[in-house]
Amino acid sequence: MNARRRKKSARRLVDAAAFGDGDRIRALLRAGADPQAADPEGTTPLYAASVHGATDNVLCLLAAGAPPDTESGHGTEGTPLCAAACWGHTGTVRALLAYGADPDLREDHGTGRSPLEWAMTGPYPETIALLLAAGAQPHDPVARPPVRPPL
């Protein structure tokens, strides 16, 4: 597949994931779309499906080889697990964890919020409990050194 076709394929896969079109996702994957490829904005298909809580599509992408911890959006959108936890999509959180997503991985290249911190911003006790059971560590401002701005 040439570069132009890969770029179009990635955009179509992200769009299908964002709109919950499982049949289209499966067809694109069969046609050779890369489940790891980001669209031009840096959004991955797995992130798009996770933020919408489309658990079946998340499972399809994970089974096709999408890595569960890849950060989306050039580092400004976050990880699939952060996206799912932010909206309390417990089924999607469960699926990501089952495929090895790190329950303590902070977004923004390690400087942002963790999935647990995102889940705690909303009324999502089931998601919080699931993350804690998976080993997520509550934020301890004393234990975490402050982030210093670059000189």
C-alpha cells in the first residue's frame, strides 16, 4: 500500500471508529488498514473508539494489533484508557485492561492525568473500582516530584 493510500486508510479507520461503525472497521482491516496508524491529526482508531465507549470496536481493534497504550493526538489527546476512564466507559476500560493497558500510564508523555484521576473527575465509581482492582495507584502529591518548566 503506498503512502497516500495508507493515509486515506488511516483517516477512514479513525472515522469509522469515531462513529461506531463496526462493519466498516472490519472491512477496512480486511482490506489492509493498519490498526496502529494515526490520522493526520494524530488520532488513533483505538483512541476514537475508546472515547466513545464502543467496546466491541475497541476489542476488534485490539485483536487486530492496536497497542493499548499508544498516545493519540500528538500527545494532547491522551491514551485510550484515559479516554475511556474520563467518560466512565467501564466495559471499554475492562477491555483495554484485558489487553494489557497500563492502569497508571499518565497521558501527555507522563506529565498529565492518569486514568484513575480522569475517572475520579466524574461520577464513575464502577470505573474507579475497576482501575483500583487493576493496580492503579491513587495520586499522592507528596510522592510525585513537581514538574519544573524547562530553562
